Amino acid sequence: MQPIVILVALLAVAYLAVRAGTLALVRTGLSRESASFQAQSAFMGVGFTTSESEWSAIPCVGASCAC
């Protein structure tokens, strides 16, 4: 019985962590879908990104820019 309780507790903590990350990213201006995807990717450590999250404050200048 104890392993089941521990598993449920770990899943609940993981869910809350991803949910908190999603809410934080939504507050920065990402869409809810992108924010959820980004939070899940960050939690799992897989590194998937969306083009919306890769926006750069530094504009590309010149022909050597890889934008």
C-alpha cells in the first residue's frame, strides 16, 4: 500500500510543478498551449521548443544572420 501512496504523491507533485510552470509562462505572454508544452518539456528535460518561445530581443542584421 505504501508504494502506491508514494507513487500518487510523486505524480501529484509532478503535476503541480508542470501546472505552476505553465501558469508562469502564460503570465509572460505565451499562449496556453505553448506554455503547457514548454513546461512539460522543461520538467522532462527533453529540450523541445516552439518558435514562439525562441523569440530574440536582438534583431538579425546582415547577410550572415541565421534567422
